[in-house]
Amino acid sequence: MSIKTYSAKTQSTLSLSKNFTVSDFICKDGTDITPIDSTLVQMLQQIHDHFNKPVTITSGYRTISYNAKIGGESDSLHCKGMAADIQVTDVNPLDVCKYCMSAGFKGIGYYNASNGNITHIDTRTEACYWQRIDGKYIYYTAQNTPFAVPVVKPVVTPTKPVVTPKPTPKPVIKPTPKPLPQLRVGAKLSVSTNKVFPTLTSTKSSRILPLIGNYDVLAIKNGKILIGKGKVPTGYIVSGYKVIG
Ligand SMILES: [Zn+2]
């Protein structure tokens, strides 16, 4: 911000930028002294360059008395040479507001006025956005301002999800049960272990069978072997034997 004071009488044709002169800013009450913020001139030139259309300043600098006369806000930045109301030829003032927002300007107002809609801009550094619709002011934050241009999200083509191949489970190798030696009734059996056979269904109840020794195979039923000494059954066994004859 750099506010310089110019003379309407002697400097009105002084060029402030490519497209703006002092005359664009002078107070409409004919006051000679005309303060103008150079930042404001830059912003206006930026708007001009963006739209490449003439930018008309409908109200630039205002003396306090002139500002009061036209019903401006008492603390109007117009009275400091820091604000301008503008119309851009053939451009909707709301679109001008949106551009100003995208350009990072902090003071932006939209007015629907009887003499045509206008855009107000100023060089404040704290964000303030507003609209004056039918004489009523509505203020906005950067989050809810209607001047914000909606961000168009790029259409994302969904990519195929990377399919991680499931590891092939290692086949569980079941140990092949050793086949029982083939038995037949009448075979001779040598039993080498003493075991508890809780599922024994035998002529004798479950217990540790003193089986070590040689037996006769008396019967084979459901994988169980009925053994005995001579014709006397001893019990069923399922392992720990070998056929000896
Ligand atoms: Zn204004």
C-alpha cells in the first residue's frame, strides 16, 4: 500500500498505469486533492488485463462530505483512496467479484444498484466479502462467499485395483498312516507296548493292558483286533503290535 496524493486540477491526465489516469479516481464533488493507493491501481489494471475490457470506475476517491452525501459507510475506504467501484464492459459484476476473489483481493463487494450492478474492490488486507442486495448487506467469510469459484475436481478414472495374488496355501501333507500289517484271524501277534485304550470295547474294561507278549488274533472288527491267549480274549488293541505269523 502506497497512497499518493494527486491534484485533480493539474494531474488529471497523469497516467498511473497502462489504462488508468488520475481522472479515473477524482471525487465527483470536484475536490482537487485526490489520494490514490498505488496497490488499487495495480488491482484495477490486473482486472483490465484479465478481462481485456474497459474498466470504468464509477466511484473512486470520495471526500468524507461527498461520501456522507451519497450514503456511503462512514469508514469507507473510498475516503482514503483505497477503494473503487467498477464496471467492466460486458462482464457480469459477479464474475468480476469471482475473478477478484481468485486473484486474492481481500475487500470485495457486490452491489445491485439502481444504476447498474457494480463491483467494489479495496486494498484492505483482512478478508471481507459482502453483497448489498436491495440495500441489505450480507457479509461472508472466505469459506462461504459466493465469489469463490467452485473447484472442479478432475474426473478420476478409477484404476483397476492391484490384485495381490493370494499365496497358494501350502498343501498340508497329512502323514500317511502306516497301514496296519495285514491281519487275519488266527495270526500270531507280538505286542510291544503297554497302553491305555480308552475306547476299547472289549471283553475287559479299559485299563492298562499288560499286553507285551505274543497273542493270537481272535477277531478283527472295525479296525480293532481282538487278541487272546489261546481262545481267551485279552482285549482290543490298535497299535504297537507286529504280526509274527
Ligand atoms: Zn465502493
